[in-house]
Amino acid sequence: MASEPLSATDLFECKKCGDCCKGYGGTFVSREDILRIAEFIREDPDRFIEKYCRMSGRRHVLAQAESGYCIFWDGLCRIHPVKPWMCRIWPFIPSTLIDIDNWRIMATCCPGMRTDIPDERLESSLRRILHSRDRRL
Ligand code: SF4
Ligand code: SF4
């Protein structure tokens, strides 16, 4: 009998190492993210973009400090209650859910992602999460 798919909490447990807040080209922020974060830190949205965002192609990403970490990283996320969508759903982003190779690549930078699962079971588990609401949204 085939193994049951695993849930999001079976597949991932954050180790709070902060590695995902460092490098990798920055974190994309949508207009909604920008408005929520700007309100949280009491900054005008346009001024927020000037001070805390950079462009990556045609999209805004959060700027990085000289340390290489996200500008909002300070041993922990300073905007945790309103952190961007990408940070909230990590590691269940579309690209890792549709391709287990991407899951395994991302897992080399994120110790919270399990890699000790056979491909077939990992694939069926990620597919189920993709088609469900089990994404910590
Ligand atoms: S790299 Fe993974 S385990 Fe580490 S803080 Fe980020 S999400 Fe958590
Ligand atoms: S917003 Fe917070 S969780 Fe997201 S990259 Fe920056 S410090 Fe990390």
C-alpha cells in the first residue's frame, strides 16, 4: 500500500537559524506587503520603498544590510507580525511545491526542510499541499 502523504508540519519545522533571511537576492514584496509593513513601522509607503526596498527586475525586494541579511533581521525578524507573503508561506512557495528538485535545492539552505523522504512520497505530499489550504497562509 502506498504511504500516506505527509502534512506541512511533518515536512518542515523552522530551526530559527535565520539563514533564509540572508542573501539569495532579497525577498519579494507585493504592494499589499509594502502597505502592511509600512503601517506597522509607521512609515509612509513611498518613503518605505525608498528606504527599505530595492528593485529586482521589475519587482520590489527588501533591501539587505551590509551584513548580507535582510534589513529587518536583527537576530529575529523585526516585522514578524507583518512579514512578507513569501516569508509567511516559506518553504511552501510555488516553485518548491511543483518540483521536488527545487525542494531539495532550497533545503540545502534551510535546515528545517526535511530531505529524508523518498521522492515519490515527497512529491505526493507537496502536491497535496499545493492543492489544499495547508500552506500556513
Ligand atoms: S532557514 Fe529555514 S530553518 Fe532557518 S530560520 Fe529560515 S525557515 Fe527557519
Ligand atoms: S522580512 Fe523577516 S522573515 Fe522575511 S527575510 Fe526579512 S527578516 Fe527574514
